[in-house]
Amino acid sequence: MLVLVLAAAYACPAEAVVAKTAGAEYVQLQDGHGLASIRVRGNFFGRVRRGRIVATSNVSENGCEARKRLKHGFRLCRGRDITFWTPADTRWRVRLRGHGVSATGFVKGCLRLDARDSGSTGSFKLGSGSDMRAWPRRSTKYRLGTGAC
């Protein structure tokens, strides 16, 4: 059943599939190269083609080649083609680092992007009516919906 849900999610626009958390904003990351840090609440899922995910223990990951428990309730997942999804009803935190960072959902909270210094950075979109733009090459924070940074 989960496989069918994930397959449908990747086949359809995220805005049509992901349920919206009250006060949340639509976020889309596409083929990013660098660091994306997202936190607080909402439905958010995605993939890291090669790299690592550090997340709170309530975030689900799949495809980890190496796992490690970290301090303060965080877990590290390293590998290729790692997927993840967050719970909608509780607070969470996700740090995505690597190549091919793609994710989407409705999030209330904070997003921090920091692309690699050279080469392709990837693109992102905040809000369903906005255009895609390049990841910033300096660490930049964005307030999502009614959340705080």
C-alpha cells in the first residue's frame, strides 16, 4: 500500500497529493546540491540521490546504507537514493545534505538553504504561485507560512 501511495505522489503534482497543515506554505526543492534544513510541522517528503539525512526520530527514512543514533534524539542516514517522509501531526526536523536533493510538501516553520560553492545548485520554490529559483550559495533562511525561524 505504501508503495502505491509513494508512486502516486511522485506521478502527480505535490499540491494535489500532500494534505496541507494549517498555516503552512508549499515548498519544493529540485535537484539541489548542498544543505537544506527544514523544521517544525507539516507534510514533507523527498529524496537525496547521494548524501545524508539527519532527522528527528519521528521522521521515516528508507534506503540507508549506514545508520547511526546521534545526540538529542537525532538519527543519521547515509547512502544513495535515500527517501524520507515526515509526520504531519508532530514537530520534526530534517537536514538534507548531498547531491540530488529533491523534496516537496506543505511546511509551517523554517527552511535554510546553502548550495555548494561551484557548479549547479538546484532550484527551489516557495508558495504554489511562485517561480523556481536557484539555491543560494550562502546560508539563507526562509520563513514558511505562519512559522518562525
